Amino acid sequence: MMLATGVDTSALAKVVASALLAGIGITAAFAVAVLGATRFADMRREERLAEAAVFAALGIAGLGVCIAAVVVGIIIMVSK
């Protein structure tokens, strides 16, 4: 049995690797955003304002990464 010659395995491998990396990266970034938000609420409730500020910044950074990934994805889809 012969493989089809029309399959570009190199391009297919790049797509699979990119999808895997993006899936893990976005999931991790969203997890960081959720962690930052929940710990911010906990620290603020306990009146530990310095720690609350750090976790708020962490949550905002994670959310920023998620938003940036969505924007980049939309730009890539529109340009092709």
C-alpha cells in the first residue's frame, strides 16, 4: 500500500505542533488569570492589600495573554 503523494507531512506536523502549543499555552494563561482573580479576592477579603495587588496584576496579565491570543488568531484567520 502506497501513501498519497499529495500529503505534505512537514506542514501537517507544523500544524499539529502549533495547535498543541497553543492549546496548552492558552489553557495555562487562562488558569493563571483564574488563579490571580480568586487569590486577589481572598487577599482583599483578608485585608492583605500588597498581596492582593500582586495577584490582581497576575490575573490581568493572564487575561491579557488570552485576549492577545484571540486577536492574533482572528488576524491569522482573516489574512489567509
